[in-house]
Amino acid sequence: MRLGWIVTALAAAGVIGALIASRYASSQSQPPFTSTASVPTRAAGPVTSTTAPKYIIPADTVVSGTSGGLNPFGGDSPEDKRMPDVMCMNLQDAQNEIQDRGVFFSKSVDATGDGRRQIVDRNWIVVAQDPKAGEKIGEGDAVLSVVKTDEPNDCP
């Protein structure tokens, strides 16, 4: 008995809502919930700008703490695509340094031979690197041998 009343009340509410919506729509020149405010349009064709983005740093800019005006952000620096010395760095910092040289994919392996995966890179320290510092590298060429930071190693 109670369910019947609920169904009847919901049906009546739906009919009333539909009547109100149709009456409102017929009294408006545009469909409900639309704006009649003018929308600015833009001319067809490419948009050009005369101002450069603020984050571009010219390659010849000397940044405090660098030597010889080398671009520390990678790109056209003479040190790019060369293996940095990452010995005794935590794995995350070592990977960041390699990426700063323009190479974005490096490999890391467990130096103990146990095949452990390096899930949290900051918890590992580089104890060997291949190739040596200064050699040219490409994507995937850099291989970093690592141990957990709390394991014995030759790093200070």
C-alpha cells in the first residue's frame, strides 16, 4: 500500500516537472539554460605572439655557479650526451643528472646480483657506472649499479 503511494507521488512530480519545463521553454525565444551574451570570436588562421615565454633561457646565459657559461639545463651545452660522474649519488639524483645531459632513459641494476628492483630511487646509492664519466651516451646506454643506502659500500 505504501509503495503504491510513493510511485504515484513520483509519477505526479515527473508530470508536473515536465509541464513546467515545457511551459518555460515555449515562453523563451531560446532553449532554457543558454546565455544570450555575445561570445567574442577570433579570426581564422594561426595566432602569433611577439613576446617569448618567460621560461626560455638563452644558451649563452651564464648562471651563477656554472663554469664557462655552459647551459646547466641541457640542450646545446658541450657536456650534453656525455656520461656524468654519478658515483655515490642516490639513484634519483643520478638519473636527474643524466637527464640534465639530454639522455632521458638510463638503466639501474642491483649490484648484489640479487635482482632486486629499485622501486623508490632515493633509497639506492650508485656504486658503479657504465660507461665512465665523460664518455658519449645515448638513450639506454647508461647503466647504474646500485645498493640500498643502508648496505655496505665504498661511498663516504
